[in-house]
Amino acid sequence: MRYNEKELQALSRQPAEMAAELGMRGPKKGSVLKRRLVKLVVNFLFYFRTDEAEPVGALLLERCRVTREEPGTFSISFVEDPERKYHFECSSEEQCQEWMEALRRASYEFMRRSLIFYRNEIQKVTGKDPLEQFGISEEARFQLSGLQA
Amino acid sequence: MKLNERSVAHYALSDSPADHMGFLRTWGSPGTPPTPSGTGRRYWFVLKGNLLFSFESRKGRVPLSLVVLEGCTVELAEAPVPEEFAFAICFDAPGVHPHLLAAEGPAAQEAWVKALSRASFGYMRLVVRELESQLQDARQSLALQHHSSWKPTASCCKPQARNNRSVVLENGHPLSKDCSPVGLVEEAGSRCAGLGLAERELQGPASLLLGRGQSPVSPETSNFSTLHDWYGQEIMKLQQHWQQRAQGRQPECEEQDKP
């Protein structure tokens, strides 16, 4: 799959929702914990060496699972291979909670679900489709039928 | 730079809904040799969230390319072949070339430009945030309505429920947990219509999903209607341009700024 690294690098420089130095261990066997600057930008999690401007890598946070591991640590895995886990070590339990919360909300599919939920609820209360006022009520991504059970 | 490509490809093929799809022609993305006739290459494109994928064909199972639609603009463009309905995805980053694409007709072109220019995560976040506050307003005015028309004789609910509900109104925090248990129990027991509605409505999946009073939207995002107007203007301009082009079919298409 072709993609332009420069486009992703530009995205990694956008304002971050969350950014911190965390311990990070990749999914490969024998990987060791390394200090990384971890940055959440929209639905991508970028990680940098602490002395470099360009990211080492990025994780697209769609269809991922955020799991609490030992105290102060969590992992990210993806549905197609849940055994492959990226581990993160935080400096406190509080920081860990904060990151897990932010990561769980950082997917386009989560946004889509929230949007459809709010749209339905507003329709139930007011009898009107709130998206009509913006002329976007027909868009495929806002349709209930698109939602997985 | 590494990317979790397997997961990205998996997302491209997953059963979550595609936001737009169709055939487009493309020129000169890095790695593709130019076609001798200059007509570009035809691929199947799928827009999913803020990601644009291309496939060899409609049934392709391996995404060939990925463009992340963040920090970019979508503009009308001149294609190497005049009869194509071209547009470009442009990034404001050094050394990044625009992605030149062309649809098969004006309607498809318009639909693609619309879909791509609204595909960013930020746009989605603003819509969600706007609806979230509209829902809060709607529930509050509904609750007030019920509250003012409430008469003890017309209802089978115990006064307790009513007290409980004024707490909801006073603290103005409809997603808070404190307001639900009594109201819900009352309602389940007595099946009284109306009064318990607001409480019941509070128990939607998103309020559980989002936790207490939490929004999926970050606080720094700006006002949705402003942004929507802004996008709207851009699209109006495009439409004008298309109409002119359809009427005149002029060889040069630089007319869009004239009145």
C-alpha cells in the first residue's frame, strides 16, 4: 500500500490531543521498553524518539482495543490480530487512565456512532432531524443503516 | 516511518460503512508510470472516514494507496485531458504534491469534492459536538415542559419522582448518574407516561459509552455552524463554476471569480 510519508509527517506536527513521554514496547518478540514521545493527533497515534523531529511510526486507531495491563500500563491491539500488542508504560495510574480514555474516543468509528446516537435521540425528543438544517442529512456516513449491530 | 499497515488494510476492507466510492482516474502519484495516452489510470476509490483508499478494481481486496484527508484542501483542477472532471487534493506541506484525480462526470465530481472536503476528523467532531449540545437543550426544554404541565391527579407517579427530577433540572447535568435510579424504578413499576421520559432518555448507550458528562469532542474545536458556512461557501463557489462550465464549455475555466 502506497502512502506519502511526508503527508503523515505533516499530520504528526498538527496540534495534539495528548502528548507525553511514555515507555513503549512493540509487539515483536524480544522487544524492549523504550522511551518515546507519544502524540495523539486525530485518529493516529504517533511515536517519536525523544531527540528526533520526525516520528518513528504511527498507529491508525480504527478497530483497535485499548486494554489495561499491569498497574500504570496499558496496551493497544487491533481486532485482526489481538495477540499483537503495543505496550505503554505511564508514570502514574492517573496518566494511564487519561490516555486510555482519550484513545478509546480517538476513532472515526466512535465519532460516527456518537453522531448517530445523538441524531436519533434529538429526533425522538423534537421530532426533527437535526442534520437537515445543515443539508447533510443524506450523507452515507450519518445513516443508521450503516451502523454495525 | 512505520505504519500499522495490516490494520489499516483491514479497516479498508472491514464492514464499517464506506462514506463514498467510485471509479476515478489518477495521474502521477509517485510510483505510477505515466500512461502514454495521458488519460491516466482508472482505479476504484473508497472513502472511509478520513482515509481515501484506492483498489485495482471494485472487487480488489488489497488497497493500493492511502491518502489521509487531514490538513488538506480539495480544489478543482485542470486534467491533462480536457474532458475529464478533475480535482486535486492539496496538502499545505513542503514537498508534498497534490493528488490529481478525475471523475467520470460533473455530478460524480461534485459528490467527490463534497465528500472529500468534509472527510476530516475535525469536521466529524464538530458535528458531534453540535448535536450533543442540541440534545442537551432539547432535553432540558422537554423536561421543563413536562415539569410545568405536571399535575398530581393526572399522574400515577409518586411525588418523590418529581423531586428527583427537579434535582436533575437544577444541577443542569443531565448525564449525571444521580438522577436516574429513582426515576427509573418508579417508571418501571408504574408505567406512567410522560414524567419519566427525560430520565429514561438519559440512559442511552452513548451516555454510558461516554461516561459521565464526557464528550468525545475536545474543547478547542470551534463553532460548527461557522465551519459549516465556510464549507458551504466553498461548495457554492464550486457549483457556480460547474454551471458556468456546463453553459459555456469554455476552454479556460478561470471565470469563477467574476460576478
